[in-house]
Amino acid sequence: MNETNTFLLDGEEIPFTPGQSIIQAATEHGIYIPHLCWHPEFKAHGSCKICTVKVNGRFGSSCTMAAQAGMNVENRTSELDDKRRTLLQMYFVEGNHFCPSCEKSGNCSLQATAYELKMVSPHFDMFYPDRAVDASHPDILLDFNRCIMCSLCVTASREVDGKNVFSMGGRGLLGRRIHISSESGKLADTDFALTDRAASICPVGVILPKRKGFAVPIGERKYDKLPINLQVSEETP
Amino acid sequence: MTFALETAKSPETLRRVAIDPVSRVEGHGKVTILLDDNNKVHQVRLHIVEFRGFEKFIQGRPYWEVPVMVQRLCGICPVSHHLAASKALDMMLGIKQLTPTADKIRRLMHAGQMLQSHALHFFHLASPDLLFGFGSDMAKRNIVGVVAAHPEVAKKGVLLRKYGQEVIRMTAGKRVHGTGSVPGGVNKSLSAEERAELQKDIYQMVAWSRDAVAIIRGLFEQNLTQYNAFGRFRSAGMCLVGADGAMDLYHGGLRARDIDGKTLFDHFDYSRYWDVIGEDVKPWSYMKFPFFKSLGTEDGSYRVGPLSRVTMCDHIPTPLADKEREAFLAFDGGSAAGATLGYHWARMIEMLHSAETIKDLLHDDDIVGHDLMATGQRQERGVGVIEAPRGTLIHHYRVDENDQVIRANLIVSTTHNNQAMNTAVREVAMQYLDGVEITEGLLNHIEIAIRAFDPCLSCATHALGQMPLEIAIVGADGTVIDEAMRDHRGLIRELPDHA
């Protein structure tokens, strides 16, 4: 390893390969940087802003910012976690996230991140947006109430499955949403399948297999066992 | 049942006394009493002032979420809703028989629920009235007063409830709002360690449950005349019974008897409950008024819950509780079995039965089995009925071809008891309040009548979309200028001019 290819992350020296982003290098080293839209299998989207760090005193997205030798990166400081918590609260009030009856509860990145960042209330007024449930597909349910617009399903369907089932469109807080690429706009009229990578990529509870609810008991779900910050290397679903 | 005091002829001329909120019950309700200048009672109503919209907002949700979502109706007996919904969706999935492990784990969960809910009600909510006296010092008439004056009684109550909550935690995953029961079965059985943990204390729980039956029996013996007469009325009744007529709180057919004890229907298949039960609505309550269709809205009112179950079953299939049932029915020539306060006695007999049931199940190896799920031929709808702590609970769902719920109807225990509770408070009002100066102690008598039913008012309000309303425009001098009414079909009509 070239000894100059290191940077400081919360005071710890982190080695990296040229071309790696800060979050890639940190993840490879087992260090957790909170994030929602970034996934190690895909190119960074840079939209959720939860992975924001401070690089040499300036804010930047650790998923899109390339690691540079000698940079000084702040990650889990109270200043940054406070901002991340506020962002998370906005995510929660923008959608309809009812964890108590959500099948994804315990396996959900949004919920696990909120626990990790000690979010105890939504703080802001709830929007209660009117979002559709698409139950047309025989095997898969889409519940857009929980969508955080991370676009991982769009990317996975396009890049891995080669299908382009999903796309993101519309403007504004209430207009922007995931669209289904079929004439009817229904998932049933696409060639989406349960075996697609996009069917298992959703970090929240939008894309779920049908007729399978609460089969795994409380206490045995992914984040029941270990908090999200201790599952860095096992993150890929 | 008493309808005479439901609506006064000239309410605008009367004085209004309100008990708001009714205390030491689950949920929020109030009682209004209209009196004239001589304190003569003209109108008594139990109002349920909160509102639940579960039947509406469950529409469009996938069916597998339902047992977990609808249990949020309540924090006291969520297991009842969890299991009733699961049973309804078992039927929707075409499952006629669960695996032995799933059936017994659900029964164990339900018995834990009965134990904790009955202990909570008797020791925490009802015992202050019974141990200190109906009109006793208000400052002491609460659980803190019970702890100070009767620490051993209070301790048993707390620990019985805690044990029931542990049974729920081990079968459902959490003490409150677990996920253990799923359409088609359960998601976990007991581990050997969990079974051993529960076995350690179960004999103590059975013993303490027997003590609780002795406490309420002793209170009846000491206050025989008062307890027998308090809020007494004749009533029809309904409950589930097993195939052999035995008490079965988890599954069975519907049995109903009229006020003379004549059987109206027996072992009735609950999947067509609407053939025998209708729901009436009234302008002054969010809570519906169920009735037996064969008898009509007034004569068809009935009561459910411990008193109906213990008096209407042929026997209780656990020996200690069955002996207590026989003693209860024989007590003073059967007087306690028809008394409103007999609910407390019957409830403690059921708590004993639940403790015995837990003991039996903990010695059954099926509860540590691994065959958890059954399958069947999918149907369009499902009905699940269970005997919840407060009485018969009905869940009914229709699910479309996309697996989304398109219709839901819930008739909860307290709703069945709506007319019976109103009748009990009217009887008590006439017995204790009519023509006398009203005091706090006397008003507590009204609450004691309501508490006997252990109502869960939060679960019981379901008149969404069919809620009739009366609106009155009242002048500064108190005279009614105009009145309009929206009936149960949503039609608005003017009432006769009152000016």
C-alpha cells in the first residue's frame, strides 16, 4: 500500500485506493458512516445527504466525494449527527412511516438509522401525503407510503436486471415520485419478478414480497440483533 | 333492559349532572344524568366520547398486516384483536385446522391475556370500590389506597398481571402489541428455557387465582343484599361454547339465551353472525347497539362477557374453576349469577380457569414443536370470533384478488354490552340517585355499575359513516329554536318547531 493513500476519519487513519469515495473506504475498513441512498453495489446517488461529513472543515457527501490523501474527515460528531437527525425527521414526516404495523420493521435502514441517531420524535408536523399502494402484481406489493426516493430500485432494475421497471419523475415535494414503466402505470403490466435484484434492494418497506408478513419474530430481525453501526460489512441485502 | 330513562321528554327544563370522564375503565366515556328541581331522574346515558376509525383505514392494506395493525385498537387486550383477526384470515386462507403447535401457542397467548386483563381489572380498577365501600373516601378509593391498606392483595394483583404479560411476551414476542400470531399459524413456539421459566411460577398463579375467587365470594357473603340488588336487571346473553358445550374462550359456536334462559341459538356457526345479530345506531352515541335479530332492537339486547360465559356454558374444562362455577351458580339460590356485580365473581372464576389452562398447556409438548404454519384454499372473506376478556369479539374481513382488504367490520365486546351498561346505570340511578341530593359517593355508584362490565370504551366506537346526529340551536334563554337530525342513512330532516 502506498503510505500516502490514507486520510483521517474522526482521528483514525483510513487507507484507501485511489478512486474510492470516503464512504467506500470507511466501509471497507468497517467504519459506519450513516447513509440511506448509498449502496456498496451501486454508483453513488448523493441525494439523501445523511452521509454528509466535514472534510477539512467543509460539508460534503461522503458517497460522492473522492478520498484524498491527507484529508481530515469528521464523521460521528454531535454537530453532524444533530443535522442527520433533523434530516431523518424530515424523511419521517414526508412519508407515512407507521413502523408498528410495517413488515420491514426490524429490517429497515430508515428505522435502524433513526435508532442509531437517537431520533425519539418526528419533531416536525406530519405531511400525511396521499400515496398509492400498488397491489396489482401477483407476487410483489409496492407501498409508496414508505418511499424515501433513494432511487436504489431504479438503479438496480436498470443496471442489474436490465429492465427499467422504475423511474423517478415529477417535481416538488408532493409531485416527485417513483413511476412504473408500463402503459397502465401498474407493476402487474411490467416484467418485474421476485427474483430481480430490484425486488430486494429497497432499504425501507416499499417493495415487499406478498403474503409474507411477520414470519420472522420480534427479536430475530436484522437490527434486533445488532445496531446498524455494527453491521457495516454485512450491509448488502 | 331499561329504555324508559333513555330520552327525557323536555330535556331543556332539566338540570344536567355529568360524570366526565368515567374513571377506572379502559378508554374515555361519560355519563349524563338529567334531573328536575326535585332531583327526580329523567334521563341517564352512558356516552362514549372517543372515536376509532380502524374499519375505514384498514381498507386497502394487505391482509397480512391486519393482525398486527388492528391490535393497536387497544393497549389492554390487544391479543384479543390480534387473535380474532388471525382467525378471520385463517378462514380467508381456507385453513380449517391449524397445526397442533400453532393452535396451542395461540391458546396459551390468549390465556395469558385473560389472566393479565382480569387481574388488572379486579385488583387495580374494581377492588378499591369493593374493599373500601361504594361511597367511601375518594382519596383512598384507588390502587394506592389498596396497596396501603391491603398490601398482600395488591401484590398478588400486580404479580398475576406480570405473569400473564410474560406469557404474552414469550408467545407473541412483546408484552404489548406482539407479532406472534400470523394468518395460518404462529411465527414462534416456546423454547425449552421459556417453558421452564413459565413452569416455575404457574402453581403460585393458580393458588393466587383461587384466593381471588375467595375474596369476591367473601365480599358477596358480607354484603349479600346490596351486591345482589345493585344495578340488577334481567338480560339475554351470548357467548362462544365448545362442541361439548364447555367454556372455550378461543374457539367454538355461538350460544344465545333470552331473558328467561330459553335457547335462541346454539353452536351457531359464527361465519354467518349477521344472520342472528344486527347493529342499531342512536343519535347520541358513537357506539352501536347490537341486538338479536329474532327479538328486535329492544327485546334483542343482550350482554356478553364473564357473567354470560360462566352462567351459560355447560361446564368449565378445568377442575378448580368448574367447582367454583358450581358454587357460584348455587350461591344463595342462584342470586349472584343474575347480579350485575356477579360479573366480578365470574371474572375471577375465568382468571382461575386461565391459570389452570396455562398450567395444562405448559405440560403439553406441542408448545415446543416446530410445525407452525398450515395452508388452505383461498377464500374471499373470513370471520374470526374469540371470547376476549370483556366478551365476544367479532372480526370480519373481505379481501380482493390483489390481497387488499376491501371491507372490515369489527363488533367488539363492549359494543355488545352497550345497552346492558346503559340499563345498569339507569337501574342504579333509580335505586340510589332518584329524589336525593347527589354527592360524589352516590355518583361513584354509577361508575361501579359500569366498571362491573370492565368496558373497553376505546375499542368500542365504530359508527363511522352511519352516525346519526341531532343538532339543536338553543337561544340565549335556553329555549330550543330549531332542531335537525341526520339519520343512519345520512338523510337530514328538520325536527318539529320548538319555538
